[in-house]
Amino acid sequence: MEPGIEALAGAVGERVRLERQGRGWTLDQLAASAGVSRRMVVHVEQGEANPSIGTLLRLADALGVGLPTLVEPPRTGAVRVTRSGDGAALWAGAAGGRGVLVASTRPPDVVELWEWTLASGDRHDSEAHSAGTKELLQVQEGEVVVEVADESYELSPGDAISFPGDVPHAYVHAGLHPARFALAVFEPGVATPIASEPSHD
């Protein structure tokens, strides 16, 4: 694991563990609620795994928190600035692309701002998010195909699309040169984190 990825994995693991313990849940309870294996939860909490965005979303949904709660440092005030290069890189494509979470709002209505790059041959498939999720995407460089359910939409620089995020969707590189796009994700009604006595699991 690269140093930056290793540090992020460790921080994510600690936050997942604290959120789970704050609910008094066992590892098995979180695994069952999230629909992932107990082994995966253990690896995530110990910082030994670099979980996919899909796995992180399942854990966040099960815990009733937004994805940013698990991947961003805790906030101490109403304003948070993310400097260039400091976002949470949560996806790396086989061809060199990256998906970076650069800003977000707090629950209950969570808005995430992402910076994506796709290299030639890159494709990111996303499971359906929680009900009511919406996405906005604008292409800044290159050509991108956005697949929403059974439909495909070809986008060029400056083109934008809005679509439901609670159905399967994908972002696909579609040109000869690297593509770059901004993505906003709106997830309504995310529960506020619960504070309680931790368990000992």
C-alpha cells in the first residue's frame, strides 16, 4: 500500500470502528447490516484493506452516516477548506484514473463534491446508492460516457448531466485523451451519527 493510501485506510478504519462501537454493535452486526463479510469489516477497521467506494457506501449507509464521515477528518467548525491535493482519493482506475472526494456537507442532507479523472480504458461502475440520491456531473476535459440504468449518454467538454444515483450507473472513458469531470452527489436524509457507550468488540 502506498503511504498516502495506507494513512487513509488507517483513518477510515478508526472511524468505522468508532461509529460501530458508538452504536454498541458487534462486528457481525455491522457486517450483516452492510451486506459485507465479517472479514472485510475486520480488515477495514484494522486499516489493512483499501475498500472500494461501494463497500464504504454500504458501511456508511449501515451506520447511518454519510460517506464523508468515514473518509474525512472530523470538523471543528462550520467552515472547512480542502487544499489542492488534500482530498480523499477513494478510487484508482487500472489505467491511472482517480476519484477524489474534495468537499462535503454534514448530515442529514449530505452533498459530496468529487474530482474525477479517467485514463484511456478506465471505467467505474457504481451500485445504486440510497433512495433519493441524485448526481450532477460536468465534463471539463476529454470525452465521457455516463451509463444510467440501461441508457448511455456521451458527453464532451462543457456538457453536463443530472441523473438519479439510486440506480446502477457508470462513468466510462470514451476518447483518446484523459478525461476530467466534476461530480456532485446529493444524499438526502442521512441519519446524524449516534453517540453512546462503546462496546468491547
